[in-house]
Amino acid sequence: MKKKVLSEQALYWGNVSMPKGFEIDTGKLSEDILHSSFTNKEFPYSKTWNMLNTYIIEHIGLKYNLSLTNKNSWGSIYKPNQISKSLFNANLMDLYNSPDFTLLYGVKVNNCFVEIHYDDNRRKGKSWNIELKNNEFIMFPSTNVFTISNEQKENLNFIQTIVYEYI
């Protein structure tokens, strides 16, 4: 008896464990998210963003032998009790130029949940829920539809999104 895996849908998540003295400046990231959201301008490149991006690329590469390069990045702000519309980062009309992976990083979040929708062969319409916490990330294929919910009543949630191409 033999087995060949034809397709796999992997999800990655965990803490961003930076060395002491090189922690991610969440204040700077949330300030950049706020500024780009209200000015309607591209998310600015910064040393803090570069540290996060480099950490993800290097650690995913070392641990899972996955070579990634970033395609785009933006920040999102979610109001208390807000649930996002269904989000999708691939372009079905141009899959060749679409990102392969979506990464969500919890900049300043509280009671924030991500629901990722997927199909398991003929078992359609399945979903997986995971809490996104401060200084943690969730990465999944960009062809998955997902929603984000801010399930608390007090504060805004700030989330950094980076989309990657597998090289």
C-alpha cells in the first residue's frame, strides 16, 4: 500500500519571539496603521515593520523550509464588537500574480478572533477559529476566505497584514 499527498493546506501560528532589546515596537506599528488608514496612503516602510517581516521570513524558512518574499502589507483597525466582511487576498482571475500566504500579526489586540474557511475535499464549508493575541501571528493560504472579529467593548484592535509569495 502506498500514499502520495497531492495537496496540503498548512496553517502556521505562534509568538514573535524577538531577542531582548530588539522587541517589535507595537506603538510605532499602530501609529503607522492609524496614519495610513486616515490619510488613505500606502503603509509606510519602517525599521519596526522590517524587523517583523524579517523574523517571519527567516523563522518560517528555517523551521518549515518555506522560502517567502513579501508582496504587500497594510494595517487594519477594528472597532469594538466589529466583525469584518469576508476577506480574501487572492485574485481568482490572476492566480499567477496573487500572493500565496496571508499573515495576520496582532499589533494591539484584545479578544480578537480569526475564522478561516476551507474545504476538506467533499466536506465543504468548514472553518477553523483561532484567537489572535498581542505579538502573535497567524499565517494561512491566501486562497482561504477569512473573517476577523473584535469581540470586546472597550478598545480598537490593530492588525498588521503581510501577504507573501512562495519562491
